[in-house]
Amino acid sequence: MKTYDEKHIKNVVLVGSAKSGKTTLAETMLFEAGLINRRGTVEDKSTISDYHEIEHERGNSVYATSLHTEWRDYKINLIDTPGLDDFIGEVASSIRVCDTAVMLLNAQYGVEVGTELLWDYIDRYQKPTIIAVNQLDSDKANFSQTIEEAKKFFGPAVTVMQYPLNAGLNFNCIIDLLKMTMYKFPAEGGKPEKLPIPDSEKGTADQLHNELVEKAAENDERLMELYFEKGNLDEDELREGLKIGMMKHQVFPVFCLAAKKDMGSGRLMGFIDNVAPSSVDMPAELLENGKEAPCDPKGPTRLFIFKTLVEPHLGKLSFFKVISGEVSVGQEFTNEKTSTVERLNQLFIADGKNRNAVDKLKAGDIGCTLKLKNSYTNHTLNFKGASGSIAPIKFPHPKVRVAIIARNKQDDEKLSEVLSEIHMEDPTIEVEYNRELKQVILHGQGELHLSLTKWRLENIYKMQVEFIKARIPYRETIQKAANSSYRHKKQSGGAGQFGEVFMKIEPYFDGMAPLKEFPVRDTETHELAWGGKLVFNNCIVGGVIDARFIPSILKGVMEKMHEGPLTGSYVRDIRVSVYDGKMHPVDSNDISFKIAGMMAFKEAFHQAEPQLLEPVYDVETTVPDEMMGDVMTELQSRRSIITGMDNRSGFQVIKSRTPLAELDKYFSVLRNISQGRAKVSIEFAEYAPVPGELQRKLTEEHQKELATESH
């Protein structure tokens, strides 16, 4: 295979909502370039890109798939990404390493829910962007409306470079405003005929061409001067201006496609070759220490792993970008994170499940290798002369959670190891070994994401696992002050145990007045690891309890705060004042006062109107207008408080505060309500009181569990 230099390698990521046609476009681009002899289809499960068994089962992309095509002396590395929010981690890593994003919009639906999430990553990394309006051959295709929505969403940078002459079932013509030519395609698609623009379209084409020229000129002073001087720009000058504008994120060229019929993809590839930037044109990558790592073919060799995948019968595949230098088979690299040495025994260019062996790859290229021992996603491999780690990809926070158990208890240790490996491969899956809830919790982007993880465990790692409902991390507190005392006395021959403690407890809040009822000798404020505070006042006077026993009383109180009396949950926001007590000159010791402190606290807690608190989240649900009523009804059935509504780019944004206990299955229900066109983001807001009836129910359930355990 030909080795391309850094100026002739273009890295392109295909992004867009589900069913926008990314996989079909990738297949068509490979066919156009002659890399495949026939085009597969998603329906027939025969595409180069969607090749995993789970993708065949679901009928859409689950993984980001690396491909490549060669077009007119350029190599285009393509990454076809999933369109569902559940797999946004795959999209985030792909956007990070590519130099141009092609945003596909379905001409039937325009800018869909979920586009915002994709755009967040494109905008964060300031990736040059091409907007491709696809499926113009559909009966509901509406190019004008799609462009109107795109300008509303993406802003004035949206720049029409092509428009369809007859969008719909009879679509076969594209007016190209850069070349001022009409492309007419045969009914079955393929190579178009180049024709003059019809007289009926000249007025529209001239107007849009002038807008294109102005957009290209305004990004560079020299081009602006040429434009004022000549009143126009030639094709090469237009390309230069468009490239500058794309690099500044001020021009998003619009292309027309009917990818399934192979209409428009060749022109898109030509533009990628001639105008889209290569890695050497892009700003340097940043290292974690703040220094720059430019794409320099003569610099020290540095690789950045952006994706890790374990495949059955093959092992671990590591996908990387050559940040600088040149990588060859047999080279040894140092992993900057683990300080281990990795030898690259094989190098490949990936085309779906097909891997093409190569001897070397140059700066800016994307490749993969097999069976690295200690290297995973976000790791940097440095050759001699290179040092420092590339700043990591920032993955989104998880949205859903579930508890996981191995069906065979003997697999518990193995499950722990496998989950750790899965997290290293897919950082958007987070594994939490929660001591408070006594569960292993999996956190992911959605129910589909978690289901995929289960599928991988069972099909790749051959482990039988079960998902069960994750417990809720409740908190306990009190609503009023209460006093109590407890005497611990134990006599069993010889030295016994004796300690008596008088205690007052109160609800604590920041800024509350100091205690006046008793003289305070000493105050300790403890920031609790689980949130909230414990304020502990030592009010002992006259030596009724020796000062050396006060820490033991605090220890007893703290132990009970780890396991509250209502549901066994952590206790928070309480002020404890120890104001009296008794001790014995022989029998008093640390354990006696620890027990007395614990039991005095427990008794006072029950008298102080205990209150159970639950975690509540700010939930933002974005849906099409016509589905807002159904979503509102669903939220209100989940004890949600609607806090606001907003209109954003033609969609309704419903803001609510919803208890975590009510978010279980919300995402899958919402997907059914909205036919997959809704988007949700969640963020922890606060701990809030649980309704009285629910508190009684939860307390009773806890008491039954304790009774069962005691038997």
C-alpha cells in the first residue's frame, strides 16, 4: 500500500443523528474510489463499516469504525460514528483525532434532536466542518427548510455551496456554486454529466455564488483586496478562502447527497482532497503539561491511542493517530502513563473488520495495532526523543446506572478484572464498587449502552451476569432538637465497663447560632465524605467525663452516622453537644464511652423527627414540539417538579427536578415516546426530603431486611 505524506492525508469523521446515512455514505465513498467492487447495504448487513454482530442485530452503528479511501492522490481516513446518544463516547474520541467533521443532516427531518450533543464536541475542538444534506431523493426531502434550521442552529457560518434542483423522488441534479456547474446523475446514480446551469436557475445560482465569494473573501485580507479589485474570485482563490474560513470555524460549506443512490459523494471527496485541512494545517496538539506537540513528520515519534476494542478470536485492537514523526513495524515505545515498554509487532490500516498490513505510517495518519499489553484509550506512546502525554479526550458524564452481579459467585473476582478492562477500553462506562450500597454499580450513557456492555461480557468474555436495580444512596437527618442519655454498664468479673453520656442533638445548617444552653469548651466541625457536616461540641465541665474519653464518644457518634437508624443510610447535617455524664474510676474506658455515645445518639435521633433525604437531579429533556405533552406527563408521573421550559432551535427543552429513584428506565421510556428523537442530560442538584408515606415504606423495608439477616 502506498505511503502518503502528511500533506496528502485527510482525516474525516462522519457524524449525524441515527438514520442520517453515515454508514451508507462511507460505503459509497469506498465504492466511488474503487476500493470495493459492490456497495453493501445496512439492510442486508453487508457494509464494510457496520460489521459487528451486535450492529447486525440492531441495524445501526454501535462502534466508531475506521476506514480509508484513496481519491486523486490523497488518502482519506474515514471514521463512521454511531448516531445514538448512548454511544457518544465513540463519537467524542473520533472527533478529537480527525481534522474535519462531515455533519450529515437528513433532508426529511433537518436538524434533529441529538445534533447539539455532537456539535458540543465539534465546537469544543474547533474542528472544520462540512454540512452534508443527505437523502435528497426521499419524498419528504426539504432542502430549504433543512438549511433554514441549520442556519438557526449553527449560525451564519452555514454556507451553501450546492443546492438540489429537484429534491424528492425524482432527484438527480445538483447545482455546484464553486464550479458554477450542474451535475446531472443517471437514474441509478454514479458518475454525473456536467452541464451548464439552466437559464431558469442562473439568477438564484449567481446570487448564491456571490454570497459564497463574499464568505470566502471576508476571512483573509489579501483575498478581500482581490475581491474588491476584481469583483470576483477565481476557483483556486475561492478554495483558499473557504479553507481559511473552515479553519477559523467561520465557514461550514453545504453539500448535497443522495448517498444510497451514489449521488454527490465524488464531489464531496474532491472538496475534502482540495480544501479540507490535513493534520499539518491544524493547530498543534496540547500536552498535559501545556506544551505543544505539532504534527511534524521530522519530529520525535509520538502516538496517541484514541480507541481500544477487544474482538473475539483476535484480541485487543488499539487505534492510534501518529501525532508526529514516523512509526515503523518493530519499534519500541514507552507508555507515558504506565512507564511500560510496548513493541509494535504489526501495523495496520483498518477498513472495518479488514486490516491491511503496512510497514510504516507517517505523521497525521491513523492506524491500529494488535495486543498491546498495558496501553489503552487516552494513553500516549513515545519513541526515543519524545516525552509527555497528549491531553486526554474528555468523555461525557454517565446518565444511567445499574447494579451488576455474576450469576456464578466464583466469577466475582474475574468480573472485577473484566469490568476494569472494559472501563479502560470505554471510559464512558464507569465502574463503582459502592461500599455504602453494597453493590457494584455500572454507570453508562443510556440503557442501550449498558445492554451493549452486558452483551460484551456474555459474548466476548463468556461471563454470565445479571443486572439488578441499583440501590439509592439515601441520607438521614433530623428536623428538631432532642436530648437523651445512655448508661453503658457491664460487669463480668474483674474490671467491667462503665460510661454514661448526656447528649443534645440538633439539625445543623451553615450560619446557625452558637449553642447557648451549655458552656462550650471545644467545637469540632467535620466535613463528611458523603456530604453535609457533623458539628461536635464538648460541653463537659467539672471533670464528670475525663477529656481522654471525649474522642471515644465522638467515635461512637460517627460510627452510628455511617449507618442511620431509619434505612441504614449515611447521616448528615447534625450538631451534637455532650453536656454531662458519669464515669467510674476503674471500669470506665474508651469502649464504654464509645458505646454510650453511639446509643445516646441513636435514642436522640429517634426523638428528633428523623427525615430521610433522597438525591434529586436537574433533568433537561429536549424533544420535538409535538411530543412535549407526552413527555411532561411522563415526568410528572415520576414525582418531577417542572422548573422551566425553553425553545431551542425548534425543539422544546423541558427542565425538571426529578428524584434519582424515579429516573430508572426513564431513558428507555422516553426513547419509545419520542421514537428515539429525544435527548436527556442530568446533573446532581441536591438532597431533598422524601415524602412521608414513602419514608415509612422505606423504613419498614429496611427493618424487614434487618430481621431477615438476624435470622
